[in-house]
Amino acid sequence: MNRSARSLMSLFDYLNSDPTSSTSSASSAASQISQLLQQAQAKQGVTSTGTTSGTSSAASTVSITLDALRANATATDAKKNAVTLASEIRATLDEQYDGKTGQSPNMSAFSGRALAIVALNDDGSFSKAEVAAAKAELRERDRASALAFLNSGDLTASSLKTYSQQLLSARNSMSEEERALRDIDPNLR
């Protein structure tokens, strides 16, 4: 078997692997996001239908996608220095743990830079479980991206070239921390 066939088989094995064995499965992440949004709404005086308490007579709903949350986090985090961002991440994780035992951290809405800072753990402020969860979230995002490409249509030389260019473009737009993590961790592309 030639090298490209082994690589392709390895890619398919990776994409077809069971994501539930990961510490960050998509279904648990979605339920945790839902819980966090409900908690945030409760703190801001928003009812379960999405209307603000006593300020609107017409019911309105707002749905924020995970991609939108990530995009907002990415834009916000890019403006911060690494030390400030690390302390904010630590506070966010501590808030998630507040009063809950045995709960794994929910990092699904974190930016790639925030995940890389946790995974690199340069200042030692994150636990081994948090580092593993950050790496698992990044691997899941990589896996989802590759699956989306493979499911987008026929695989042709042109589509593979376009996908490769998109990967290079994404790498060039990554933060210094993301590139450093991907350079030292062979499980991340």
C-alpha cells in the first residue's frame, strides 16, 4: 500500500472515530451551552421566551449560534494580551465549576486562541483535565471542519486544492498561541 493510500485511510479512520470517547462531545457541549445561556438570561432578567421582563409586550426570540459565539470570542480575545486572557479564562472556568462537582469544563464557545492558551498552560494556572479538554475541543473542531469538507461534494483535485488553501489561510490567521500549540502537538492540524 502506498503512502497516500495509508494517509487517506488514516484520515477516514480519524473522521469515523467515535467522538463520544472524547472529553468534549458535541451533545454534552450543546446541553452545557444551553444551560449557560439560560443562566445568563436569568442574570439579565430575560424570560424563557426571550422577552425582557416588563419591557416588551410582543414575544421575541433570539437564537445565538455556537459559531456566532465563537466569532465574537475570537474578535474580543484578539484584542487582549495573553496574561489578561488567561486570567479571564480561569475566572470563566471557576464560574462554571461554582457549586458543581464532577463537571468537565465547557469550552465549546471559547476562541481558538483561548483554547490554545489553556492547552499550552504556560503559567500553570490550568489543570490537566482543563488542558486535555482544550485539546479535545480543538481536535473536535478540526474533525468537524474535515467532515464538512468531505461531505460537501465530490472529492476532486480542485476541491482538495481549495481545501488546502483554506487550511493555509486559516493557519495564517491564527494567533501566535494557536500556531505554537499546533507546532508542538501532532494531533492538531
